[in-house]
Amino acid sequence: MSRITDIISKCRVTLADKDGDRYTDDDLIALIDEAQEDFCKETKILKASANVSLFVGAQTLIMPEDCFMLTRATYQNEKIPLLTYSDVDFFLSNGDSQNLLGMTYSWEEEIGTPEALIYDKNNLGEVRVYPIPANLVEEDTVTVDPLGVVSDLDLFGVLTTSDTFGTVTDIETTGDVVKIYYVKFPTKVTTVNSTLDLDRVFDTALKYYVTGKSFLNDLDTGWQEKGLQQLQFYEREVKRAKNNAASNHVSSGEFSTNYRSSF
């Protein structure tokens, strides 16, 4: 039995709907997906990291699709600050002592070694690099079938092998990267065989959310009261998860919280 099937079965016991006469599996699966997203949003429990490539003259970085909130960034193994456009405006307008980067009103045109990432809270899909990257070193790593050897790689990426039987199997551009750390979106739940990103210990919280929302969707006042009670149990589990996370959490010390606006 899959985890999702198990959660659905436990939900049906509370919902007094063991035979599925009132709530379909699809309805409950949709609520499990909603529950996982809400739990992750409230607790920020899912973490990830990624290397994002830098390119000469490219002023923006494309964030991973599952990025919900940036928490930290490093460049060449050194931590760099995360700033909002509002932070920059405040520094420039007030001569704030936190303007440690010495940014000026022409900061958007400055070129050099990356020192910070600047983001818009309403569009975390793209993040600005300050200053615009320059003098980056990029190398091409080529993998070739054993029967052939690459004898030339021109500036346009055209490959030549020394043996007509040789086949290039892979080419990878490596160079400077910014490593980002972030809170991520959970994977969508669409079927009983979908994988839940949350640890199994939180399945009870998901059950409370699903049963609570299911009861609330019923027009009967008695069922709605049951729904509110189940959601109170859910909130208790969220609070417990937050407290546990806080006891093991080390603040990133950034200037502000860096959310993707739509979850």
C-alpha cells in the first residue's frame, strides 16, 4: 500500500466514508497535494541547493523552478548577501551604514566580480547579479566514445574526432557558478503512486488537513464544525514542526526573507 493510499484510508475512517460514497479518491488526492503545499509553506521544511551558472555579461540568473524562498548564496566558497531592490534604494537614499558594498546610483551598469544577488519579491524566478559578471573562466569538458578521440573543438562548438568511428557522447560547459540554498516547492501529488516529499512523520498532519477541508466543503453545519476541529489538530502539527525546525535552525543572517510570491 502506498503512503497516499494509506492516508486516504485513514481519512475515510474519520470522514465515515469507508466505501467512498461521499468523497472520491481524486478529491482526496487533490487535498493531499494542497495539504503538502500548505505544510511546506508554513514550516519551510523542504530545503535544497543548486549551482547556477554565471555567464559574462548576463545580469540575471534563472532560479530553479522549485525555488520558493532563497536563504543563502555563495560565490567561490564565500557567502554573498541577498538584497531586495528596496534594500538597495534604502542604502542609496539614506547612506545607510549597511551599504558595505559601496553601491552607487549607477550600480545596474557596473561590471566586475559578483558580490551580491538582488531580487524582486514578486519575481523570484530571475535574480539580478551585482555587478554584471566579467572575466569569467569557462571550460568545455568533452566525453567521447572509446573508439574515437576528439582532435579539435573550435570556438563555435564544432567537434572533430580523429577516428571516423568515434562518437562524442557528452559536452559540458563548466565555469563560475553561484551556489544557492533555498526552500523548495514540494512535488505535485496527482495519483496514489505519487511520491510525497514530506517525511512520513507528517502524514498525520496531512490527514488532519484533508479531513478538515473535506468537512468544511460540506454544507451541513455539524460537518463544518468537525472540519474546524480537524484543522485545529492540523495547526497543532504545523506548530510542532515549526518548533522542531527552530531548535535546529541557524539563521542565514540575510537582510530579509526572500519569498517567491505565488505558492
